Amino acid sequence: MYLSSLNARDFRNFEELSLEPNPRFNILYGDNGQGKTNLLEAIFWLGTLRPIRTSRLRELNRWKTKACKVSGSVNLEGLTHRLAVEFKDGVRQAYREDKKVRSSSFFGALSVVLFTPDDVGLIRGAPERRRRFLDRAIFTGRPSHLEDFVNYRRALDARNQLLRERGPTDLIEVYEQTLSVIAHKLICSRREFVEEIKVKFVENLATILGPEYECSVRYKPSIDIGETDGIQQLQSTWAIDRERDRERGFTQRGPHADDLNFHILGHSARTYASQGQQRSMVLAMKIAEIQLLKERNNQIPIVLLDDVSSELDATRNERLFEFLNGFEGQVFITTTDPHFLRIDGDQSSWQVHNGSVDSSKD
Ligand SMILES: Nc1ncnc2c1ncn2[C@@H]1O[C@H](COP(=O)(O)OP(=O)(O)OP(=O)(O)O)[C@@H](O)[C@H]1O
Ligand SMILES: [Mg+2]
């Protein structure tokens, strides 16, 4: 899979952007504040329908404009797919093969994995961040996960509303039944995914940090269900919680309150791991995500690296480039100084300057 063309209009500081990326390495260099991360964000938005740095889509519109659009052609196993996403009049619209589509029919042609300096929040930040990582990673390999997730949120919102309004118990029970079926699917997908990814995570981390730092990652569901009768267990947990949930006005336990625990030498990485160790853990996790996608779906996602070299020490940096040089897919990498990069292989360099991009194919 690779992006063979990328276009954007009025997206962040790009008035018009038109790029024919290299199927292998694309180096985006330039001074601070020129639009390098914006360009990655355009690709990320096209791949995930989510911006990188905001949840408010209107921030993507170039200042003083009211609409923005990103489009691109993806080459997937020899076939070209046209994808586009637009934000106009307060509405986001996705297009596939130039036809309007719902997000569930949009996904499948383009997968992206992003590395940014901000990733350290995966270890250090709130559980919501780790759940988002987990769900996005599952969904990249299996787009139907998104539908389960949306359905769960919908049923959860309905239960919460009934709790707040002191709605009738039998109606709340109906929502608990619906919730338990979808929640069970979500928990099983998450559990299965973490079981698979953790083996690779531990191996990758031993390579990056050295084997003496024994690390682990564990899925921590807020309702711990067994291998059998999971749906029943969820229902009885919500029945037990019902009165307390009514008092608080929301559902306290369920997949929306799950977490992922990272440990280093038996201690919580969130509290005890150093900054560099936390960064290495995220790196190991994302590389594992890529390996898993390849193994499970025979799919190699596009890798977006935002300024990561400047965040790593020389040894870690070298290991990152060892991985990248052995990686078969398309890579976009931003830097203020291309001399940091140690890339062998076919590559194009692009200078990003004040919202425009100049090519200089090497
Ligand atoms: N909606 C927008 N409209 C116009 N300009 C914007 C918009 N959003 C951000 N910008 C501008 O884009 C620039 C930032 O771009 P970006 O974050 O891509 O920089 P960068 O090249 O990655 O810099 P750095 O090396 O510091 O990370 C800033 O000048 C910012 O003011
Ligand atoms: Mg940047």
C-alpha cells in the first residue's frame, strides 16, 4: 500500500498542496512552523478521518476560509483507490472513488501508523489515551471494530440518560442487555489483541532498550470477565452497580473505563519509567502494531514519523533507522535537519516552506 498522490486545499497553512510521493521514503524537511506536521496531519486525516492535534475539525480550515479538503490516490496491490475527505459548512464528508460514503465504507484502502513526540502520553497520559490507541489499532486491522465501538457508545449514552432521568428499571435493563452483548465483543477483541501484540512488544523493547529492562503490557478491563458467560457477568455487574450509577448519573464500569497497564521491572511505567524508556515503550508498541498488521492482514501500513529523531538518543535513533531501513512500506518522515536521518533506499526529499512544498528527488 502506498500513497501515489496527495492533494489538499485550504488545509491548515496549505492553500494548495499537490504531491506525488515516493512509494518508499519521503523526507519532509524545513524550519519550525512551516507545515511539516500539517502535511502529516493531512495524510493521517485521510487515513483515519481524525486529525492529529485537535478534535475540532474547523481548526483544519485554513484561516479565513470555510472549507478544507484532502484527497489522494492509494495504490493497493496494484489497484488504485481514490479517497477524499472534506470539511464544509460544519460537516465532514468522506469520499471513496469520488462518491460520498459513510465512514464505515470509507476504511480499508489506507492504513497509517503515526509516531510523534507527543506519543509518550500513551504511557503517561490518562487511560482514555490508551483506550484510543487500543481501539484504533484494532480497527486498523478490522474496520468493523469501529461499528461495535459506536454502537456501544450509543447504548451507553442511552443508559446514562435514563440513569440521570431516573427512568424505569425495566427500560434500563433492556439497555444493559444490549450493552452487554456489544461490550462483550469489545472486551474480547481488546483482550485478544493485547495477547497478540504483547509478545512482539516485549521482543521489540528488548531490542531497543536492552534485555535487562524487563517490561510488560497488560489489558485491564474495568469489569473482569471470564472466558465463558461473559455476557451474563456484564449484565449482573451492571445490575449490581445500578443504584450507585443512578446516584452518580453515569455508568461507572464497562469498556469505556478499561485501561492498559505498562510495567518496567515490575513497576508501573507511568510512574517509574524514565522519559526515554517511556518513548522506547511507545516505539516498541507501534512497531509491534505494524508487525501484527502485516502478519494478520498481509497489509503494510504507511508510516508517518513526526520529528522522532530529535527525541531519541544516538543508540535508540540508530535502532529506529535499522527498523525503518528494513521496513518494506512507504514512510513519511519530518525533520528540521535531514542530516539526522540515516535512510538507505529509494527516497525523495521535499522542502516545506510557509505552506508550500518543493521537490528535490534524490
Ligand atoms: N488552520 C490553520 N490555518 C493557517 N495556518 C495554520 C493553521 N493551523 C496551523 N497553522 C500554521 O501552521 C504552522 C505550523 O505548522 P506545523 O505544525 O506543520 O509546523 P512544522 O513545520 O511541523 O514545525 P515544527 O518543526 O516546529 O514542528 C504555524 O505557522 C501555524 O500558525
Ligand atoms: Mg512539527
